[in-house]
Amino acid sequence: MQFSLKDSFNKHSKNYSERVMDRKSWANLSCEDSLVIEIINEMRRNGKTFEIVDAGCGTGDRLRYILENVHIDRSEIKSIYGLDYADSMLAIAREQKYLDKPLYDKLTTVDLTSEPGPYTGNLVLCLWGILNGITENRASIFNNLAKQCVDDGVIIFDILTIKALKVLKDREATLLKDRSDLEPFTDINTLWYARNDATIGYMKLFTIDELNNFISNAGLKYKKVWGYNHKDLNPQTVVENDIAVPEQAERDFSVLFCVVSH
């Protein structure tokens, strides 16, 4: 039977909440959350009322955690919309609460590689490697995220770069020894991985040239980009208010955390 990443995420949904909140194993998420909070607080200082689009929202735990740690009042939030293509994830997200009210105003099943979600906002989030999970129609997801972001809004996302290739290829090799049903990908930058509940997924690492082209063709520019490595979790500013990330970034950092705008 052909592998389906969507089915994999549906199976993983019951363990996703625990995994995304396990900040001992996933300390990089707390690192990235602090950057999201920095952007939110900057927008608050500029008097923004938030219209949030959580693209690839999963179970909603990540967004709830961010809002709890930024201590944002509901009066500062006009709307929160969640999008995901895994219905089991959305079922859990519907039960999420923030300040004793449902976290999301609306949740919708959407494949963002095929179409933009039905909502727009000034804070569009696409977090925890979602973009690396897209191996085909990659340009379309950037175009669709751009359509969901209003003119004075921002899109925040993270990507794994090809600097992470060797470590991830070694992990993939271990997985493939135990899973004879899986074939290695012909594309060197695409690989399998295993989660802690034995479900599996695949990802494709980004080159800087690819990323810059996707951003430019979507009519976006970089507001700020940080880079870090999983060993040190020390984010460093790569660019601010620029149209391109330098190629050196894929040699220096395994993760880029990006804020882009129109």
C-alpha cells in the first residue's frame, strides 16, 4: 500500500500533544517560541489587534502554549483560525481552550499545497517543520500562505536546511534497516524519519536558492531571519528587511526561522 503522510499524521494525532509539549526532548521549540513571542510583542507595541491563521495547526497545543506564555488577552485577538489536512488533529484542536474559551474561532480541513485556506490574517503561523514535509508543489504552499496574509501582516515559519542532511541521513539509514517496506528517495535531500510513537514521515530539506526563489515568486520579502543549530540553540540574526538570505546560511545553520511579509 502506498505511504500517505496525511494518514501518518492522523495516526500520530493522539501522541502529538505530548510530543509538542515535551520541551526536554524538543528544546528547539521553546527556542523558536521565544522568537514568535518577540514578534507578537513587537506587533502589540504597534497597536495591532491580532487576526491569527494557524496553518498546519495540528492539535493546537503549540499555539495555546505560545499565547499562554505571551500573556495576551482575548481583547487583543480578533480571530484565530486553524487549518490542517489531518482530521484527527483537528478533532483534538476543537477541544483546546484559551482563557476558558475555545482556542479557535474556526477550524477547517485544508491541503495548503492545493489551495489557500478560506481565512486571512495579520499573523500567519506555519511551524514545526511543516514546510519540510512538503516534497511536491512546494512553491504553491508559499503562494497560498502569501494569499492568507494581509498586506501589513507577517508569516512566520521554520525550515531545516541541507546542513542537517548528514545527521538525518544517518538516522534514516537506521530506520531503513528495520523497515524493508520503505525505499530510499532518489532525491538526496528527501528522507524518511521515525517519530517516538513508531509512526513515520518524510521531509525534504531546503537549499537557500530554493527558499529565496519561493519567497520572491510569492511576492514576499524577509522581515527577519534567525539561524541556529540544534546543538547550541543560540539564534543569530541572518538578515533583516532584505529580499534574500545569503547562501552561507545553509552552511552555518541547520534551522532558519523566518518572518516574511508583503
